[in-house]
Amino acid sequence: MLLAGLPKQAAQTREITCAGANSFSPLAARRGASSPLHHIFGAIHLLSEPAPLAPSRVSRTVSKSHAGKAAVSPVSVVDFCFPAQLPLAVYPTGGFVPNGYFAPAVLHAPAAAPGQTPEPDTAINALENQVVLAQWKELEKTLKQKGSTKTLFGENLPARPAFGSQGQSIKVWANYFGVAAKPITLYKYGLKITKVISAEDRKAKGFKEPEIRGRRLQLVVANLLEVLRAGPEQAMQTAQEEVKLAEQALKQAQKASDQNAIATAKEDVNEAKEYASLIEKESEAAKKDNDVVVSEFKSQIVSLKELRLYHNPVRVELLEDALEDGADPRRDEFDVELLQAVPVNLAEVLNHVASMTVPKDDNVFPRHPEEVDVLNMILGFRPRSNIDGVSVVGSSRFFPLGSDAKIQELTVDWRPLIAARGFFQSTRLATGRLLLNTQVTHGVFRLSGRATDIFEKLSIQPFQSNVQNYRHMKTVKAFSKCMSKVRALVTFKTASGREVKRVKTIEGLVFASELSRRRSNKGTNADRFTTGWELCGPAHVQFWKADENRHVTVKEHFESKYNLPLKNYPLLNFGRGDNTSYFPAEVVEILPGQAAKLKLTGKETTEMLDFACRSPFSNAETLVNESRQQMGHDDPLLQQLGVSVSKSLLAVHARILAQPAVTYPSGPVRINRGSWNMSNDARVSKPGRKIEKWACVTFRSIDASKINAMINAWQGMGILINGSPTLQEDLSKHHDKIHEMDRVFKKCNDNGVQLIIFILVMKESGGLYNRIKTLGDCVYGIHTSCIVAKQVDPPPRPGKPLGAQPGTLANIGIKVNLKFGGVNHKLSNNIDILKGGKTMFVGYDVTHPTNMDIPKNGNGPPSLVGLVSSVDSDLGQWPSVTWEQASKQEILGEVLESHFASRIGLWQKNNKGKTLENIVIYRDGVSESQFSTVLKDELPLIRKACEKQIPKTPPNLTVIVSVKRHQTRFYPADGNKVKSGNVMNGTVVDRGVTQARYWDFYLTAHDALKGTARPAHYTVLLDEIFRPRYHKEAANALEKVTHELCYLFGRATKAVSICPPAYYADLVCERARAHRPEYAGPDDASEMSGSSSTGPARSREIHENLRDSMYYI
């Protein structure tokens, strides 16, 4: 690694060490002696071109008018040099105001007064139209020249053919802020961080390079930035000290009358003064250059100019208090090597958004990731640098701590957790502008505070090992597991009164039975536990105290050595294996901001959702009024780096698509806000296979008339089911219900039962539910339906008729009908592309093990794939196939080919005499960075499957990625809203926040009853169907198809948020999780036989009886 600005040879001869290590200055080298005063910046006089690292605090607010424009009221002006077509960006001071910046023709759209409709930027609108029109002309020209739809329409990441035009035009706010940036070059450095370890220790047997991560890594990078900022000033001090040393040597030589020494000393003085003069000249520039640097506090830094690296690697140190009086502080040293600077030219990304041009055959997506990464680093630097005040989760989520924290305790069960509110932010490219996507986000964290307070809150105390404490044991062990790997501050005073503070990691509570079973190398000096006690306090654990040559209790040790009286709280262990390290609760404080990667219990989930459920207006208000301050968007450091953020949400164009007509055999139904009811005479469109034999298993005593009423209701809907059960089982008095399931299923199987109805006491998603579904779906091949007792036998309600609601019974019935091959409802006017019956729809998704400890050896729970496909033009039946692949692997492997071929075969079986011409695929859940991988790895396998099944004329393909886990939201801006304050169902947005070059759109198909509606985001990766068939109307056709599919979700009488191919695939994945005990959550893990959160998965294949059915509904 060469030093910045140094010739190669100079770089080799001027290498020095930092932070106290001895090194040779040019002068010292000539003298043949070491100069500790010159240990940091020995090569500064050879450096050229300064560079930056910390903020010069300058900001200005002015009132400015432009030629030909009316004067604008006081605004913050970002006086940046944009390309010619992107003029000055002027931002209003606040409010839900569209900002219209980057407008070639308009300086600023006027602020919308209360009650007024905002106007999106007309210049951006014009640019979008211009880009899309040029794209379509190019497509038409290519079509005429080549005459092949495959050549024209088969390209990857196809150009948008047009913007949609169908529906009622409206305006909405989007949770985006404008970002302005100077077209300058910044410099990104990778960091290589290693802990300084002696050569002797490195040679030790079993040595492993320590991993530096988490808070420690953040502190190392923070210290690095401080060292870089202090560098020039320290260099100046060092140079002045060199002059003093040289002058002292000259005086000593003169005093000794040594002429040779005098001559040498004079040369040294002259060289030292010359060196100090050069340092002085460059010091100010170097100080300014090394002052503007940002980082994500992990592995990168970004500077305004190339840094003056006087030394590389740079040594930094972290200090911790000594636990004993008279001992030195614990000192950890780290070498941080700055790798070769990578220039990042922001002009390139600005030019791209201004023109939206992409070279032909260039399938790289997303565009300009380096520039976006740098902008994200800049915009997130201020909250990241507040290490103790903001918790950063992942790359984009920020949670304020302390007095600014918005939290709610989740201690509804037995775990010390809280829900916290924070902000997500990420830079996005859009047509004509850069945008900052900002969203209110929520996360789960460990409860912070004194350990004594937490123990008291959850009523956890040491206890003895006996039968009475068995249930309490399970709860406390779960608590201990939740506390494992949690960082805590250990604080106490030594005998001299000195306060000691140490950050340590909790291993867990102290259970005598667990620690006693561990093999110890301490022999007779092993820890001892008071007989009869299981959860131990400080008086129940003895450790060997070498200086006293005896065992002492933790209580004795702290009371005698630190004069600290202890109460009987549970003891905490901070050591692993044989290296136990015990601390009493009185000296332990759980640090705030520690994200909890845990699967929530049902109660915790309910509390979390209640906390996170906020109206659209509340979220928008929080974004405008709070996010700017919390995220540091007014920090002068941003201005130094040429970046500024608008103060207003973005106004964009939207449309409300018309609702399709839903019909039953009795006729069409009235749809209101995307929802409808099955009338009393409504019957399913097509009943499934007749259910001749069924069983009813109850876990709560329930009158048979209630079950009969439900069956009668189903029969009235046209569902073919025998009126009387073949078997009935009452398990209300059985304690071990889970293990009783094997007997029940075997009995039903022996009697040819096709459906088992389970009446549960309460909603189940844990051990009992998973056991039922595993036995039914995988072992015996019997359909199952789990119903909560209050759905069929509700308690009396004032003013309401007795008995179950007809709508509730109908909703249960339509699920059963789907399981047995039925179709519940249809659209009055069939989707256009289905006419002729030669199109198949496919959806597939991958679910990964989340919120659980995954072993680093890769031998963790598998990722699970779910694939569904339509079998006819009714789009009512979607049989599935599911399989496993490597843990955390999103992109599908070779097995996709055979499974996809099986779906084509199933379609052919159900469509005799027809040739499959089109397959529309909704690929769920992949991120933008994986789009090209889907096309490169998955698409060829799909084509092979098509060629295998239909070799002569393989079908045309369209691949669309559907994403629901994104952060874009829209808020009503012109009065078009539903009761919950959300945008109307059917709202589609395909411009304003998108890139005109690519084909994507956001669709809110559903009516969100609570919270803020999340639209589904659809991006076209491949199109061989819509543009050849519909030409410039292709965008309207695809939006219409996707929207109308949302009304064909078979188990609901309403439009759903994401189209059924993707939705059903997600359900298949969820069911596959239920089949695997290693996915079990905290509610049921201890109840699942042989369950484990780690280790290889036990493969669960669907029974052949159910393989081509919708068993997963």
C-alpha cells in the first residue's frame, strides 16, 4: 500500500508506526539513532495534495430571487453545481410540501396551503414522458427492422413501454425527500482491522485471529477518525521537538569542542528546521483535508479529498478500567490499514438520473451502487457516530436511545424485551433526481437497566430444585436464554473507592445442575454449589480463591473485598465453559440498544403490532417533524460533502384502478372498498370433491349442535360434505394433547377419514398446531382444519343473535372447499390474457430461518421453497410443490427445473388438447441486487423445463418480481382516502419515485383497515408476453392483470395486498416451516419432541394424497 501522494520509493523508505511505537525520522536515520519524538508522521514533507475529514460548521439561510422568477420566501439554498440541465435546488422550510427541485423549467412548486391539492414536479413529469417515449420509439424501430418478437421483447430488465393511464388520476404524498449533491469526486477507503498480538501469542497452539465486531468495531473506527483528524497537529509538534533535539545536540558538541560533531550537528539543525518549515506550510492544509471524513463504522471510510496518510496502517487503542487497585488499565491495540482509495464520482449518478440512459445490453442493476453506498454513508454518518445514543440495526435502521427513545415494554410473557420506534432511510435513484426513502420503523430490543430492577419486574428469584418449581424452571431458563450474549456494564467500587466500569457479555443465569454437569479441568478447585439450590444467588456459589487457598462464596468475596452488601438476586455468569466469571445483579446494568433476534411469542407479537400500528398521518407527521433532527439532515458536515436533504415529502401522480366484478353462480356481488360478503343464497362457483368421511376433534367441550350448524352452513354454500361425522373425539380432559395426536390420526386413517376438524381452545400457531399439520400433511395425508372454539360457539353478545356469525362460518367453509379442489368465486369478465385458455400463472418464494441462532458451519435449518401454479382459466386452484435448499440461500438451484416441469405437466393434465403458450411468473421476495442473478441462474432452468415439456414451441415467459417487504408508503393528498386514512384500494403509482428506464409500479390493491397501507412493488425482469400483445398498452394490461388477480385470492372475500401467485407461494413456505421443529418458536419449542433451533433439518415431504391439492390453505 503506497502512501497518498508519495512516489513508490519514498513510500517504502518513509514507513513508520503510530501511537507510541519507536520509528526513525530522516534526521534520526542519518544519526543511526531512534527518535521516539518522531513516531507518527515521518514522511509529511513528501506528501502533496491535501484531503478532508470533519465538519467546518457553516450554514446559511437566505432570501433569493432568480431572473424571471418571483422572489421566494426565506429558504435554505443548496448552492451546488449541478449539470446544466439540473438547476439550483431550493427547499421550503417544512410541511407536507412538494419540492419540485431539479426542475429544468420551474424553480420551485409553490407550497400547498392546508386543504389544497399538491402538485408534483411538472419538469420531472415531462422528463419521464420524454424518456419513455424515446424508449418506445426505439422498440418500434427494432421491431420493424428485425421482425422478431423474441429479439425485441426477450431482453432482460425490459424498458418501460409506457406509463399506465387507466384509472382515476389523483395525487399522493410519498415518504421520500429530495437529495441534492454536488457533482464532485469523493474517495472511499476499505479498512482492514487487526488486533495487535505478540508474535509469541500468535505461535501458540490453537491460536485464532480474534474477530472484531459490534460495539468494539464501532469504537475502533471512531478512534481511527480521531487519529486522522489529530494527525497534522501532532506532526507539527513532532517536527518542533526534532528542532529542539538537534539544537541541544549542537550545544553539547560545541561544549565538547568536537569539530566533527559540531559540523554534523549543524547539518542536523538545518535539516530539522527545513523539515519543520515544510510541515508548517502543509499543516493547515492537511488539517483541513483530514477533517471531512465519514464512515459506516464497520469497514469503510469516505473522504472529500485523498487523505494524507502519514502512516499506514494506523494504530489505535481502546482502554478499559482495571478491576484491581494498582493495576494498569486494560489496553487493546489495533492496526487499521486503509486500502487503496477508490474514487467515486457523483457526477456519473447525477448524469444518469438526468438522462435515464443505459447502454444497450447492459443488464447491471441496480445502477451506480458505489455512489448510492457513499451517499448512504454520508447521510447516515451523524446518527451512526452517536454510538451510545443511537442503535443501528443492519445498514439502514436507526433507533434513538435515551430521552428521545419511543419504546414500549413487551414483558407480557417472561422475556425482558421492548419495542422501539426509529427510522429507516436509504438513497434511491429516480427519474431526474436523487431521493431519500425515509420510513418510521419498529424493532425489538432487550430491556435495558439495572439487573436488579429487571429481576424484580419479572419476579425472578433464586429457587431450590423441587417439583413445585418445575414450571417456574422452564420460564426462568427461557429468560436466561434470552439474556445470553447480552452486553452489560459492570460497575462497582474497589476498596480504595475507585469506580470500575467494564462492558462484558452475559452468558446466562447460574443453574447448578447445568454447571455441575460440565467437565472441569480445575479438579478439586472446581466451582461448588449449595446442595438443593437450582437457580443460584451469590450465597449459593463458591469459587476457588487462590490467594486465600480456599473456596469462598460470591457473596463473601464482594462483601469483604469491595464492601458491597448483596441481596438474594440471581447470580449472572459472564464466562464460558470452565472459565466462569460471576457477578451479582447489584453491579450489572444491561446496556440499551441491543437488538433481539428472537422469534416473538403470540402475546409479544400482539403487543408489538399494537405499538407499531399508526395512522398514515401520524407516520407522515413523524417523518416531517422528527426524522430530520434525529437523522442529522441539517448537520453542516453534509454541506461540506456537497449533500443536502429537502424538508418536504414528495408529491407524485397516482391513479385509482377500477374494481373488477366478482361473481358467484347466483350472480355478481356488490363490492365496497375492495371487499364483499357472500349473500345468504351465494354458493361457491365450483364445489370440490365430496367429503364422505370426516372427523371432529375437540379440545374444549362444545355442543354438537354448533358443529352441525357449521356443516349445514357449508352445505348451503354448495360444499359437498356428509352431514354427520365418521368419528368424534373429545380431548378436553387430556393433558398431553400433542402426543395424543398420533393416536387420533392413526384412528382416522384406519377409518378412511378425508378431513379432520379440530376445535381449539384458542388461536394456535405453536406446538399443537405444528403437530397437527405435520401429521396431516406429511405423515397420513389427511386434510385438517383448525378452528378456534369461539368462532363456532361465541359467547353471548348484547343485541346480537346467539350462535356463530354466518360470515365466519362461510370463511371457514371456503378454505375447506379449496382444500378439496373447489373454486370459490370468479370474475365476471375473465382476465383478457386468459381468453383461449393458453396461459399459466406461477408464483414462487423462499423463506429463510430468521430470529434464531444459525451455526457458522452452515449446518443450520434449511431455507424452504414454495412454488404454486394455476391449472386452468378459473384461477381458483393453485396446487403447490415445496422443497429445501441450503440455509439462507435465496437463489434457486438445479432442482427448480424438475419442479417447474412438474407444474407444466399438471397444467397439461388439466387442459387436454390445449397448448401452453404463455407463462406469467411472479417471483416473490428477491432484492434489487439479486435481479440479475434470477435472470442468470433461475431463468435458464425455467427455460429448460419448458423445452422439456413443450419441445416444439416453448411458451413465452414474463417474469415479475413482487416485493412486499420494502419501505415505500403513500399518503392521501387530495381527499381520496378510506376511513383508516390510507390511500384508496386500487391506487397505483408508476412514476415520481421510479426510474423511467425500468418497468415497475407500486400497487395498493387492498383496503388497509389499520395502520399505514404497504403497497406491493412489482418489477418486470423479462417480458415476452405483454408488449408483443398489447404494445403501448402493455403497462395498462400488466397493472390490470395484477390488480384483478388480487380479487381472486380464494380464502378471502376481499382484495388482498399482493397478487395470489406470490401470496399462495408465501403460504406454502409458512406451512413448510410448521412441518419442521427446528423452526419452532419460544411458545412451543420445549413441547416439540426432539426440537432444536440448530442442526440439519428433518426433511418433510407432502404425502402423496395431498401433493396436488391446496392443503396449505
